Amino acid sequence: MNHRHPGHHGAFEGRSAKRYRFLAHRLLRGLYRRIARDLSASAEPDARVLDVGTGPGVLLAELARARPDLRLTGIDLSADMVAEAGRDLGGRATVLTADVGALPFGEGSFDVVVSSYSSHHWDDPAAGAAEIARVLRPGGRLLVYDFDRAPFDELGGPAGLEAVGRSRFRTGWIPMRSRRFEAVRSGD
């Protein structure tokens, strides 16, 4: 499964990765801070959190700042993005190059999986959802923050994820229509 970006074939690499890092750190930090507050408010102590499509790791940095007890992991298809995130996070999280369609983790490895503005890039959202369900513990939660056009309907269903809510997500000053989708992994 390839993770594509509009106007760019494949993952962000080279100068594209550096430009996206600048954008994420300078213009989108408030949005990531808002997502971190939302997730932090409901995460259990010492929860294991996976950030799918972490990019330069800004959400992971905000989560580490808000909740130092969380055990954080991020994945991205771009080795350049993973390198940027690794430099910026300074050991506060594990960051790996991986695809949502083939997650390199065992079953039930995470309490929470979050994706911020990447699910609309996934070639096969249903396959991504199945992998996320596999790595979530029973009762674990998936939180997806994305544009209105994201494939929310494909994320909760036959993959073992039960959709429990979809609502507008306030992005702050950034003029984009966003939603917050939540699903829970069914028990085994």
C-alpha cells in the first residue's frame, strides 16, 4: 500500500520533507497541540500510543510535552520524515519507516492509534484499518483527525473496529473543514 501526497508521487523525501517539516513546525504546531490535548485528556496512564503518518513528529513532540507518561511510537513511509522526527524528538519517542498496510508490530501492541491528516492519502484505507485493529489491544481506540473527504466509512467496520463517533474538529485559525473520527477495537 503506498501512501501518496497530492502533487507528489510517493512519500515526502528530500526538499519536500524539509518544506513539510517547516510547515508542520511553524504553521501547524497549534493544530498538533490541539490534537495532543484532545488525545491526552482521555489516554490512560502509561498508554502505548502509535502515530500513523507522523511526518516530522510534531504531534509526538506535543504529546510528549503534554503527557510524559505516554509511551510514544510513530511511523511514516518517508525515511527522510522519520529522520527529521528522530532528530527533533531526541529519544522521547520511537520513530520507524513503515506502511499502515503492513505495521511492524505484534497484535495488541498499542492502547491508542492516532492519525492526523494522513488517512486521506492511504491507497487502501480498509487494509490500513485492518492492520490498526490488529495492533490495537481489545478495547483500544483509534482516533483519526482529517479533512471531510477522508475515508472515515472505511475505517470502522469489518476490520474489527467499531465506529463510536464522528464530529467536527476545530482546527483553530487554519481555514479547513476537519473531522474527528473515533473507533474502538472489539474485544476478542
